[in-house]
Amino acid sequence: MDAKKLDVILDKYQREPSSLLAILQDIQDEENYLPKDTVKEVAQKLGVPLARVYALATFFSSFSLKPRGKHICTVCMGTACHVRGAPRLVEHIEREFDVPAGGTTPDMQLTLETVNCVGACALGPLVILDGEYHGNMNPAKLDRVFRPLKKKE
Amino acid sequence: MTVKFKIQGRTYEGTEGESLLGAIRRYGYEVPSLCYHEAVSPYGACRLCLVEVQKGKRRKLTTSCNYPVMEGIEVFLDTEKVVKHRKMVFQLHLAAAPAAKNLKELAAEYGVTSTPFQPADEKNECILCGLCNRVCDEVVEANAISFAGRGTSKRMESPYDETAETCIGCGACVYVCPTDCIGMQEEKNIRTIVRWHRDLPMQTCKTCGRPFAPTFQLNEFAKRVNLDRSRFENCPDCR
Amino acid sequence: MTARIQTAADLKTYRQKLTAGRDPQKKTISVCAGTGCCAYGSTKLAAAFEQALGERKLQDQVQLRLTGCHGFCEQGPLVVIHPEGTFYRRVKPEDAGEIIDQTVQKGEIIERLLYQDVEGQSYRKEAEVPFYKNQMRVLLAHNGMIDPTTIDDYIAVGGYASLSKVLSGMKPEEVCTLIKKSGLRGRGGGGFPAGVKWESCRAAKSEDGVRYVICNADEGDPGAFMDRSLMEGNPHSVIEGMIIGAFAIGHPGKPEGYVYIRHEYPLAVERLGIALEQAREMGLLGKNILGSGLDFDIKINRGGGAFVCGESTALMASIEGQVGEPRAKHIHTVEAGLYDKPTNLNNVETWANVPLIIDRGIEWFTSIGTGDVSKNPWGGSKGTKIFALVGKVNNTGLVEVPMGATLRHIIYEIGGGIPGGKKFKAVQTGGPSGGCLPESMLDLEVDFDKLTEVGSMMGSGGMIVMDESTCMVDVARYFINFLAEESCGKCVTCREGLRQLGIIIERICAGEGREEDIQLLSDLSQTVAEASLCALGQTAPNPLLSTLKYFREEYEEHVKLKKCRAKVCKALIKFTVIEENCTGCLLCKKKCPSGAISGEKKEVHKIDQSKCIQCGVCHDVCKFNAIRVE
């Protein structure tokens, strides 16, 4: 990450170690994941042990230590979505794109993630693609949602 | 502040707020534990030090390591509940760390010699007690390792599972580990802390020529006490 | 330009000016812009209205207002035309022009956009729609009427009047007593009397006068979105509650506020952020609020994707920049919590109740609900509760009812029963800490204590309805896996206990269950419940134990008969072709991901069981009902 960009983020939180979580979130918003060098720099510039930053980065599910794809697909696995068939949606995407849940396609186009409830339960099962929510999904509808992506391949 | 409390019906004295497990052991009673050590803060991970505590009208099953001694509490050590749950906790431990040294022996002392549970990893020796981490953070203040991940993927690791760069090779973690799974070796004047992938060249004594401490460690000490590095050229025997 | 409100009198004058300048008869189009309706495209709908109004040069005569969640999520996008209250659902952007021309201008109804119940009866007004009529919407009353990004809307409907009342002559201790007497109990799931908590926190020692006032907006229970809707739709109600709380708990002194919002709620973070900014600009947050001498402000902390951070000590650790590992609560957080200072943590809905109670009084509040709290704050469950009614139910959405309403009332009279003519099987309440209740419990009055008595729990308000196509063993498996992933991993009983419960139950679902398994599940559950460090572990076995209690036959069928009656567990079901119905259309063969279907065009197809992975796609796509699941 650009050193200046990092400094802007660190200064936004007055370089407070208690704001580590927010700092890491801002970095991931910029870089699409948490680059190792940046994590080390954060530890060094805030004067906190790298072990502590690493613990935070691996404890919270929202962080990714590996680069993520251009498109991020998140399938909600909340109870209401589960009862309405969410696991089958995950399997369907895993098969269609040959990517495991939590992983990224080798061409870095798509990352498939699961999340434990986004609070849109009435619309279950729900799939979020690049920030857009798609409700009442089934494998057939999913194919339509993913069509623009498949075209690029 | 000194307070009075009871263990197994007998009255004892203790300092308010001290670890109940520490007090119980001080008076000669035996309670098993794996993640407790007087030198560091209690953590409550292994769940073996279970006791029942009566406070006023309420009676509770609790771990004793992190329970603060208070005026008037009554502690019971081997109730049916304690024995039952402690047995199952041992069984969970045996399945979680089948290769852990000392674990089977301790479990056997309390009558547990097998487990109905399926081991997840036959080779696992680490019981995730966190003692290595707490000793490194609180006593040595090298902060070289930490818990990574959470839930069933929780593990004790050096950052990115690469060389623990701030580890000074003191071996305190190795000493305090209840299952001896960290490993410290020395070969050709290099000390290795195996689990944290840390290789440290040793400094040899100016006088007797023995390798006595990792160079990195001595550099750190010199910085911390703000003394000249030359003060650390001789081993403790030759100083 | 935001006005600066420095005294209670200022606020009163400001409100009067606002209401004077607002015509209650003015035609308003209120479009639901909650996360649910947004997912259905309400943003495009709102844009279409804006354009249509512009084209007709009606922007000044007709007001377009984007509001928070209206609650009837199943039927979104939702539009309400005021002042009549005409309720339209499943509105598309193409309908915008017609709605303005017919309904707004001429008062004529567009039949196809009206809500129709299962019997085909239409309802014109929002208040008449059974979903709304059978509720008691006091907390959600304003969600459909105010624009959450405009503080003026909140003030115009009486917002901050309660704060004004409190700061104009009440003593902090009086406020604590009032909240205690109201019987308000924690809406996050614990059901602990808020007033008692406030008093303890106030009484705790603080050398430097710092006390923390926290709003737990982590809402981790899957299937619950009440807090999200309150924060997106009426964030000021929560802010006002917190300021009143800060006064009651920490004044004179240095109270500081935090709202901890889970990472998965970006819209709530945004709306609350805007609301806080506006409250600050107006002087309702900051120094010397309404001239009372109270200094108080609120920061937002975002979660990082960890259910365990809904637990109060883990939440506080997270705010401190540490991992969300809970600690044993022998010393309560009201005495030593965040940064070891006295801390009062309450849930979003609990805070939103505070201005309501101050405004309407405790006689009103205690008249709603169950039990008697006049001598004991735990003696009953007072006020209303918002539930997220989801799953296999016709009218999914947010439902607000008085404590004591029955499950039947919620699921049938408000929820409209089970879709597709299927049979009710169970309702899950309390999220991963709660349990599943069967049909025999439908007349149970929903309150804190009754639900706990029968092996479930109120929890935060998630209510998931299940029908005959839900496998109860699979439900238990789902919750165990969820908790195993979300466990912080510190204590062996929770981490390894959940892992082992998961292994055993997976075995059962895979058709490899052994006779001893059910007893082992029960025994291990007891240890996990009694010997774990925090509430996550202690309540983790509840879904499993409740399904064992009420649906034991299903477990036994899985173990002894290798049968899954709901046809969910893959290893126990088989997909075959119903030969009489098969037209040989080749569709299932094309879609089958494992090439398990054979057969030429117009020939009856056949599924090769050795290749079939039970994905269910053939069953989904067949138009002739020719795939059997057994």
C-alpha cells in the first residue's frame, strides 16, 4: 500500500492502537485485502507488537490475508436463508466457477465468501454480488445474475 | 484486604481478589489444571480447575483459577457435578490433543483413560492453554507470538507462521508449556525455538568461550536497561 | 443550515416552527428505503418517482420521502401515499407515473398494487392490512413516516421531547428509578432489568468520573434484523435513549458513548453516522446539552465479523482494539467494563424504548405485557417486542407486538400462516442461544420467562418458522456448525465440545449414527452448558437440546432407520424419475452437474444413483413434476 495512503488512514484515527480494527478495515476497503507488508508497517508505525495485529487480522472473519478477486460474491448463511436453501446455492456457485467457498478463482475474477446473516432475512436466500443484494435466489436465477461475469471468461 | 472463606467446610484466610485456585493449593488441596501458572494472569481455557462455589444463596460451578477470593464464599471440591464435568473435560482434551505429553498421565490420575470422542488431528500436541503467549507478553515482554484464528481453527502461532522476529530465545515459553511441545535445540552455536521457527546465533563468552545467550537477546537487554552493550560480553559465571 | 438548540425552550420553539411549516394534509409519497426494499430496487423506484414528479412539475406540491423499514419485507418495494394511508406493494419503477396521476392526484386506487391476503381480499389502507392491524407498533410507529437522514423529521413528530423533559428538572437518580419501575428488560436477549443495571453502574466507583454508555448493535443472531431496521429507520430514537441514559448513569461526571455496529450493516453505520452528525450540529450531543451541564458524545465502532462480539465483554475487548475473547464475569462490567471503568451496555431496542417510556409514562408502559413489576423488576415482561418473523411463513417481516402475545397470533394472524399449504412444524426463537418449539406450544404467551421455561429463549427477537420440509436434525447441525465457527476458541468445553457435537451430528445426518450417539450428544451438551466460560458456550447446546426434547423421533429415525422424513439430509435421500410424468425433455439431463442422468429426447430419463450427488437441480428445473425425492 502506498505509504502516504497508509499515513492518512493512521492519522484519521490519531494512531490509536485501540482503533486497530477500524484501521485494518479501512486498509481492506482500499486494497481489497490486508497485504502482509502493510500489516507489518501498521504494527511498526503504531508501536504495537506484530503478533497483536496478526491476532486481530486472523480473528475477525471480515478480513482476508489473501488477495481477493475483482468480483466478490457473498452468500448469506443465516438461519432463515439456510432453511430456504442457501447451502445449495453455495454448492451451485462452487461447481459453476470451480471455486471453494472462501476461495478465489485462479484468474482472480471471483471470490466466493459466506457470511452469517446480513439481516435481509425476508429476502432469503440472499446473494450479494459486488455490493448489490439479490434476494429470493435459486440456482436458475443465480445463473442469470452471474451471466455478465461468465461472459468475460 | 484479608478475608475469610471456606474450603470443604473448613475456614481459611485469603487476600481479597487473589486467585481461588492459588489459595486452594496453598492450603494443600489438589485441583488439576493445565493453563494456570502463578507467574502470569489466569486465563480459564482448560476448564480442569472446576469447583463449586456458594456465594450467599447461589451455588455455581466455576473454574477456580480466575475466580477472585471473596469474603464468605464456600468452596466445594469434589462434588458429583465437579467430578462428572471434569471427567468429560479430560475426555475432550484427550481427543483434541492426542499426542500431548503429560496429558494422559494427568487424566489417568483422575480416572480418565479413554475418550468416546474422535480425535481431529492425531499428531496434535498443543492444548491451546496460552501459557507460552502470556509468559512472553507479561513476563518477558517480547510479544513474539499470539493466538491466531478462532473457534476450531484457533492456533498459537508466530505472525504468518514465519520466524518470530521479536523472540529473544529465552526459552520461558518452553519451560512453562505443560505438554512440552515447543522445542528448544542448540547446535553449532545456534539456538532454535522450534515451534516459532526462530534461529538465533549464540554469543560466546569473552572469557571462557562458552556460548551462553543469543546475541539478539543480549542486544535487547542492553536496549531495555540502557546500558552499554559491552557489559554483556561475559557469561554469568565469568562476570 | 442547522439551528443550534441550547435550551429546552429553544427545542420547543423549533418544533413549533417545524410543525407550523408542515401541512399534515400535504400529499406525500413515502417509499421504503430499508435494506430489504433496497435489495428489491426501491432506490430505482424512488428515482422514478423523482423523475415523474419533475416531469409533471409537482415537486413542490407533492413530497417524496425515503423512509426506513416499513416492516412488511415480503411485499417490498413498499409505498404509502399520505395523508390517506393508501398502501401499495411490489411497486415497480414503471408504476411511478401511474401512482402519481391516479392515486396522488385523483385519489383513485390501482387495484393490482393493493395487498391481497391468501383469500383474495384486498386492503386499501396500511392500517387495515392484517399484517399491520394485528400488531402494536409503537417503536416502529415512525419508521414509515420519517426520513432518517433528516433530524427535523424526528423533531417534528416529537423527537427529543423526552430528553428535554429529563434535562429540565429531573434528577439522574429519578430517571434510573423510573426506568426500573417501568420494568424495561434488556431486549438483546438477556432480559436483565435495565433500570437495575443503570443504578448499579451509577453506584459503581469511578475515580475520574468516566462511565461508558454502550449500545450493542452487533445483532449477530442469524434471522434477526430488528436492530438494523431501528438504526436505519429511526436512529435518533436510539441516540435520544442513550443521551438520557448517559444523564441517568453518569451525570455529574464524564459519560462517554459508543455504538458497536456489526460489520455486515453498512447502511446502518451510514444512517447512524449522519444522525449523530446532525445531532451534534444542533447541540444535542456535545457540551452542555440543553443547558443541563451534561457533556456527552457518541462514537461508532464497527465490528469485524464475529458473532461472539455480541457478548458484552468480547464487545468491549473489541472496542479496546483486542480480539473478541470474553472474560469470566465474576466482576460485573457495570463495575469494571470498558477500559476497566463502570460500563452500562444495552441493546438497540432497549435504548429506543427509553424516550417512549419517558414520554408516555410508566403507567402506560406497565399496562402492556405480562406479570407484575411493581415490587420486582423481574416480575414480568413489559412493553412491546419487535420480532423478525422469517422462514416458512407467508408474511415475512418485522412484527411488533405486546409482550404476552401468543406464537399463534404472531405466526398466523400477523404472519398469515405457512405458504404452499404446508404444515407448521416448529418455530425457532432466540437465535443460536434459543430453541425450537413444536406445534403444541403455539398458544404459548411470548415473554422472557415463559420461553425460557420451555427450553427456548426470547433472545434478540429472531423468529424462524419451519414447516414439514425442514429437518430438525439438520437445524441442530446448522446451529452447532455456526457456533463452532463463531466460538472464540478460548475454552475447551466450547471449542472442542462444539467440534465433537458437530462430528456426532454430521455422522447422524450422513446415515452413520450409532445407538450411543443420542445419549452422548445429551451428556456432552450438559458439560458444554455448565462448564463453558461465557454465554455463547453456555447456551450453545440449546437448539440441539430443544430439538432432542421435542423432535426426538426424527433423531431416532436418522439413527435407527437411516431415514430423513423431511428429505433434507443428502445421504438419506434418493432422487428418482417418476416414469409416468417424464416427457423426455432433456432439461434435467442438461442441468445435471455430475452427468448422472441418461436418456434420449422423448425417452423416459433415468438417474444413475452411483453418480448422483443429490444436488436437487433436476427437481428444481423439471416442469412436469417427474422427479421424486424419497
